[in-house]
Amino acid sequence: MNWNQVEGEWKQIKGHVKTAWGKLTDNDLTQLDGKKETLMGKIQERYGVARDEAEKQIDDWVSKLDAVKSDVKKDVKKNGN
């Protein structure tokens, strides 16, 4: 998954963002609106990390998100939904 896909599916994905970065508020998530640069800034602000670290966390999260979506699709096919 690339960031354009994340941005396009933001409403469905923002719950995963909240799980990954629990210090982000619902208001933060609404303001982010899928923008990677804004998410990096919020992670820096809330967690006190450098920009490079925030970007690494986001990139790692996006790569894990691919695995989660793949598992969900497998479960749907398996269950016939």
C-alpha cells in the first residue's frame, strides 16, 4: 500500500492510526485528513520524536497495514462474505 491509497481510504484507516498512535486525538485524526506530512508533525508533537523517527514509524505502519488488509481479505474469502 502506498500513501495515496492510505489517503484515499482515510475514513476506513484512521481507526488503525488511532491504535498505532494512541496519543492522537479524534480531532487530530479529523485534521489530518490522510495527509502524511501532517501526521508526521502530530507524531513529533505528541511523542517528542524527530522527523526522521516519525517518518520511519509511519512507513513501518504502512507496511504492516498491507499485511492486515491481506489477512482481512483472506478471512472474507474463507467465510464466504
